[in-house]
Amino acid sequence: MQNVQTNLAALGSAAGTLWSGQVQNLKSALTKLQSAVSTLATQRNASSVSGVVTAVGGVSAAARQLLDAATPSCPSPSASSGSSAP
């Protein structure tokens, strides 16, 4: 989790204000996931599991929003593959 947060901070710094809202939303979602996992570690019950599932959904949604925002600005992997159609 720490590595993901570090890389996200680096992305946020590199992108500046370009995707700042999406980066902040993903940071917030990751913090909520970390909290939910910590709760699950100490309170092993259905409510804690549900909290983790909800938090994972939040991370997924926030990551999708960031990817959607970044896609128009970033080349696709296939564009840089070096192959060309006949």
C-alpha cells in the first residue's frame, strides 16, 4: 500500500494540476481502504469485511476516473509498440 501511495504522490507531482482532482480522489480512496483493512485486522466480523469491500470499490472507481482523465493525454501502449500495419 505504501508503494502505491508513493507512486501516486509522484504522479500527482508530475501531473501538477492536470489531474489533481482525480489524484486526490484516489489518495482519499486508498486512505479509506487502509483504514478499512486496519479495522478488519482488529475486528473480524461481517461489518469489517463489508467495509473493505466497499473501500475496494471506491479505489476501483477512483482509479477508473484517473485513468479516464489521463487517457486523452497519454499515448496508448499499442501506439508505442513500433509495429505498423501492412
